[in-house]
Amino acid sequence: MPVDPVPTATSSAMYATPPVRAPKQDYDGELFMELLVTQLRNQDPSASMDTSEIVSQTTSLAMMEALNTMSDLVKQVDLRQQEAFALQMRSTAADLLGNQVSYLDDKGVEHTGTATAVSFHDSVPTVTIGGVTVDLDQVSAVTRTATDPSGTPAPTDGATSTPGRGDAA
């Protein structure tokens, strides 16, 4: 009696390559506890683990958790400081509007003009001074423009007066 050949197995989901588990990259309390429990399960009953060693490992776990918590807190404080500094830069840039501002160009030449616009598009605010856009950290001097009681800038002829030389302060 002839025997039919057995068909060869074709690729199917059941025989596909098993998924590869990515190793855990962070050592956290969960991993530590799994290792400790595995160690306790597989210990020799006639020579059990020393109690002081268990306490030592548990203390190490607690210290590791405390260090992770402290690290997270430091990161949060650093982020808050960066946010506060960015807010301070924006406020400073906005306060320049309408004032005479001096800045140094790429060649080290000082230019002066009125701050007419501020942009917060980039990480460092930019100020438009006399039609030129300048990073806030390039500003070298600010001269507050005098205002009358209505809040509008007083007209100037370009001359400056120094209080104490016959002028009322």
C-alpha cells in the first residue's frame, strides 16, 4: 500500500519566530523584589539565607527607591527653574518696548534705537530695535523713555539732561 507523503509545514503564526522580550533597562523596586523572591524560592532549605543578608538587601532596595525619588525631585526643580528663567526673560523683553535700547552687532559695533517689537518664538526672546531683530542677550543698555502723566512718551530733541545740574529731579 503506497503511503502519501506528509506535506511540509509552511510558515504560520504558530511556528513563527517567538517574540523577543526586550530586557528591562531600569533597575527599580519591582525588579529587585522579583530577584529577592526568586532567591528565597530557590534557596536550599537546609542552608537558608542569613537574616542579616535579607535585611541588607531590603535596605538597599529602600535606599535605591529614595535615591530615585530624590532624582525625580531634582529634575522637577530644575524644570521649574528653567520655566521661571524663561518667564523672566519674556518679562524683561516686554519691558524694553518703547525704550531706547543699545546692542552690539556681530562686529562689536554698538547700535541704539527704540524697541518696537518683541518675539517669543525662539527659546531666547528677540527684540526689534530700529527695524533690526536682536536676541535679548545681545542688548547692552536700556534708557527709559520719559513719559508725561498721560503715559505717552515726551518729545525729545536728542539732548539729555542730568538731574542735579540745575534741573529738578
